[in-house]
Amino acid sequence: MKTQIIPLEPYDNLVSVYDKLAWARTPRILLVWPPRGRVDLRPLDLKLLQRRAGELGAQLGLVTRSEEILQSARQIGLPVFASAAEAQRMAWPPPAPRTTAKRRARRPDLRSVREQIRPREPAWLSNPIVRVGLFALGVLAALAVMVFFIPRAQVFVPMPVQIQSVDLPISAGDSVPAVSLTGALPVQELEVTLDGTETIPVSGTVSLPQGKARGVVTFRNLTTQTVTVPAGTVVRTPDTPPLRFQTTRSGEVAAEIGAELDLPVEALQPGKAGNVPAGAIQALEGTLGPLLAVSNANALQGGTDLSLRGPSAADRQRVRDVLLASLERQALATLERQSAGGLLLPNTLQVEILEEAYTPPAGQPADRLTLSLRVRCTAEHIRRADLEFLANAVLDAGLEAGEAAVPDSLNWEQLSPPVTAEDGLSRFRLRLSRQVWQVANAGQVIQLTQGLTPASARQRLQANLHLAGEPRFLLWPEWWPWLPLAPTRIEVAFEFP
């Protein structure tokens, strides 16, 4: 029997194979899968191709090695061959007979079916009294739900407290490694840099050099040659530092040993310091020193000082002490803020002067003296966390049965100022204190108050509990007259004075 062989390509799909089947005019059609690659045909597509071949009056066969296609072909009765030659040589199995589709039954009338299965409503449900009663029951149920679940309340119960305290000797220093229940505490160093200026009126006087000392000196020739003494020749005293004078005009000393020449001189520096007695001038500066000797037979006088108001050494010390004290107070306040609730040890304050400037400088006249300082201040402090750990550990050891600490009530107070001992530790006494209360049961408060008016609940709480005052109630909604019946809708908060 004649067979139409249709080779398939990897790019073929159901649509393209449909087109190829349409051109077949033989009773047998053989689809040949490519040796490599995969054709885009699903197992369901094989059934559609088989049906299409039947519509064309042909029987469909396959040549493929795909296990998936082989299994699907066997399930729907398609013959599968190893090659096209085998398909032409072997007999094909007869095609399965086509079944005629049954005519779909007529869809029933759903409206009539619904009327048939719908039960008839009992007559008593149509009674108006029954309907009103059911509606009232629904309203009452809704109100019951509202009464039970919607209202909520807060109950504030004032509880009496007692003060628990203990006095503890403290030793703190950087040599302490960790907190100890004996009162040993580690410290940390804090640092701050500050600038400050202080001005005070002066109380002293300063002397300013005014006139220059003048007089006459005698030059004596030590050689047999004429020696010229130029103007500006410097002579001086043998003191350290020396007082120096210079000639105001030139002259010549005769060429004879012991010949003398008198020349006028004046002091190089003004002021009383230039006044010297007779015989004070004994040296000659420059190249003339080996040739001449010099002396003054009379005192050199005329140097004067002007006395003006100005800062004295005592003024400088006073303004320094005032400014340092102010900066120390400022440093302690700043370091106290840095300690963040810890305990600052003022006895460990150290001040290092970085810059110091006086206006006016020493020796200058002025009515006021100004000092500017830049300082670095350091001090030790005990961390708040370490203090709280020590305080809670020590105080917890003294709690009685049923007692608990009131939150955020811990305090400490220095009973003595800290003093630095020889071992470098700061020692002082510290009082640790906090509030404690007898723990109450919130469930008992709820049982005593649920479903009551605030006035009745207040009376029951005062009659059954030891309170420090009258309890308070917050209701929501505010116009609701009773506390909730549901215990989960009541919140209890214990208050402490």
C-alpha cells in the first residue's frame, strides 16, 4: 500500500505538521522524527494528529526513538517503526474503529428543579409576632456582645511603699578591674578643653625709662702712637649684663704713653639704670681695647624713669587664680553632664594649661589686666551602670518575702567627699536607697472590679486591699457606666507615691 513519508524538522510544531498532513494523498502517512534535535510536539498533539489523519482518510504511523513519544503512541494505538524502510516492508495494524459521539442530553430546567427541591417555609415563620421576637433576640445578642467585648477600662491602684537604704564604703580607681559587692568600683576618665578670659583692675605701678645718663670719660694712651677715638665708640661697666655708653663726638689721644683725652658719653639705654658712680666705666669695646684704657672720674647721671599705673606680679597671680577657679567650676559642670548620670569624682580633677597670654605684657602700663587661658581638664567618674549594678545587688540581698523594688526609684547620696588615698583610690561613703512595695495581684484587682460601677469598685478595692490612696478609673467609652465584664478588657496599673 502506498505510503506518504513526511520528514519532520526540529522547528516543526503542531501547526506546521497540520499543514504537511493536508498535502498527503495516500492511505498511509508516516511521520519521521529527525535523528537529532527535538520536535515541539506534546503527547496530546499526537492524538490530534491521529484524528486529523483519520479525517483525511489515512492511517498515521511514526518513526522515532523518543521514549516519551513511543509511550504516548502505544497508549493511543499509533504504529511505531524503527525506520521508513521497515514501515514500507511490514504490515500496519488495522486502525481502530471510529466511535460516534453520543448526543448530549438536554439540560434540565433549573428553575423548575429549584422549585421542586426548595422546601416550603413553615407557617409559623410567617407570623409577625415570631418575626418581631426573632429580631429582638438578635438585637439583644448584639447588645450582649457589645457589653462583654467593647468596653475597656484602666484601673490605677496606689500602693504604699517603704524606703530601703544601706550605707556602703566606696573605693574607686582605675586599678579596680570590675564591680565588687564590697564597694570597689572601676572608674573612667573624662576630658574637656575650655577657653576662658578674665580682666581685673591693676593695683601696682611700672617704671618706664625716660632720660639717658650722661657724663665724661677719660681715655689714656697705652702706646706711643696717636690714637683716634671716633664718635660712637662704646665703653661699658664690667657688670653682667654690662651698662653700655657711647661717645657723642670724636677725638685724638696724643702719641705718648699715659696721654689722656676726655670725651662726653651717654647711656645706650634710657632710665635710672644708666646712672653709675665714679670709676664704674672700665672697659672699651672694639679694636681700640688694646690701645687705650678708659675710666670715669665722676659719676654719670641724668637717667630718669617715669612711674605709671600698671600690673604687678601680685596682679598677675591674682587674675590667674580667679580665672583658673572659674574654669575648674566650669569643667566640673561640663564633666558632670558628660558622666550621664554617673558619679563624678571632683578630687581627681587635673588642669593642664595649654595657652596663657597676659594683656598688657609684663612691664607695660595699663589700668586693667586681662588673662586668656586654654586648659585641658580631666577627671574620673563612676559609670551609672556600675552604680546601679552595685546598688541593686546589695539592696536585693535585704529584700523580704513578697517585696519588690519600685521601678526607677534607685538613688544614691554621698555621705562624705571623696579623698584620694596613697594607693590612688578615691574613698568615700555612699548611701544607696530605693522604694520597695509589697507585690499585689493584678488578677485579684480585676476580680474585685469587673462589672461594677467605678464607685462600687473603689469601695471594694479599699475594703480588700491595703492602699495608699483612692484608686482611679479610666473607662472607654467615657459615658459607659460600668467596668467591663470580660477580664481581658481591664488593665491594671500600680502607682507609687
